[in-house]
Amino acid sequence: MGFKSGFVNIIGNPNVGKSTLMNALVGDKLSIITSKAQTTRHRILGIVNGDDYQIIYSDTPGILKPKYKLQESMLRFSTGALKDADVILYVTDYLDDPDKNTDFIYKLKQVDAPIILLVNKIDLKADTNLKEVVDKWMEIFPDTQIIPVSALKKVNLDVVLIEILKQLPESPPYFPDDQLTDKTERFLVSEIIREKIIMFYRQEIPYSVEVEVESFKEDKKLIRIEAKIFVARDSQKGIIIGKGGESLKKVGTEARKDIEAFFGKQVFLELFVKVKKDWKDNERYLKQWGYN
């Protein structure tokens, strides 16, 4: 048996645990994780190398019916992942309704790539009801390998890896063996900052924010970072900053801790807030931030 390599694309509805699964399979935090829907906006690769294989995992935005141009771009990332996959991990959980996105399920059943269906969050579900959930999905995907997992507790992920390696094609590696992801350092920093905003703010604020790292300067001991937080309306700017700047300071402090942990180096982080009106429906801004 020769060297195996290929793209394993992780697809599913919002909040089923795709990003948690991605990070667990890769062994590092590349995708941000929160309890709110639409946390993942981009398609993010995580690269895992073994002695005789290279797996390129791809985390994708949750499948949704778009209401504005940003969501249209997010859906394109998800549907595009159907076309270039060597293996598809379709992630669901015990609350996920198969009738929620019947159009996408139909598209999924038409792909040529092998599908492994993962029923996630079994740590939250009584074993007595798990069979009902698996049987429900087996009716829809009768010829598909279905594996109950807990991405959070890393239950059955060894079984998932074995099944992936069975399905992965023989191919030389696509990336150098020391590369972890296709994303830049600036992108990873912007996602860490956005994660803190999602965690600390409510209502529409997390969905109206984009982060752009304008400066990333690294020396032997310190990384200096300047980043701008863009909001869609003037009123949102004041909410992000907070009284006396306290809210923004909290975001900066918590983001800095995670950035330091990721890069293993001291970080000086400056955050600024600017308004770009209705950027979620502005094609120029979306293209600038990689939603194309």
C-alpha cells in the first residue's frame, strides 16, 4: 500500500460540533468554537501527517438559507466542499432534524466521494435513544458508515480515523509535513479576536462584526499586533467599546491570552473599532475579507 493523501471535508448544519471535531482531529485549535450559530464563516484547512498518510481536514460554515450576501458566501464554501472532497464527514447530532435542509441532503447524496456520517454529542444523549437517532439517519443514507461520536470528549475519533484511512486515495502529500493550516497568522489572530466578541456580546453584535489584522510584527520575544473591529452600524461601535472602554479592554485581554498560548510568545495587542455600514451586503468589503 502506497502513501495516502486527500481532502476530508467536514460538513453539516450549524451548531452540530463541526469546529470542535476539526480541532480534535487536528490536535490544535484552528477553528473558533462558541455555542452560537454561524461562528465559522470561512473554510479552514487543518493538516495532519502520519508516516504513510496526509489528511487535509476542511472545516466549513454551517448549512443555512442565506439572508444576505455574507451568508451567500458562507453557503458557497459549504457547497464547494462537496465538489473537491476525497472523503466527506457529514456531522449531525441527536437534535438535528434530517428535514431541516432537504435540498442540501439531496445534493450530498449525489456526490461521488465516500461519506462517513457522524452522530455527534453522544456524551449528552442517553444510550437507550441513540439507536433511534442512528436508525433515522440510516434510512436516509442506507449505504453510509454511521459512527456515533463525541468530538468534545474525543469518543470514537480513533474509529473515525481508521475509516478515513480506508477511504483515502493513494496520492503524494499536498502540503509540506510541517504545515498546520492554509491560513495566515493574521487570519488566525482575527478569528481569535472574533471568538471573544461572539462570547462576550449578545443579540446581533457578533453577527455584525468582522476583524482585520492591520499589523503583525514579530521579533524574538514579542509580537506586536494592531487589529480593527468593523461593525455595521454606528450604534454598535459604542456597544463594542463599552463604558470607559471596558468592554473592548476585556476582549483585548482575553484575545491576547489565547494568541500568546497559540504562538508561545508575549503579545502586545491594540484594538480599534470602525464602522463600515451594512458591510454584510457589500460585495467589495466581502471580497476584501476573503468571502469570494
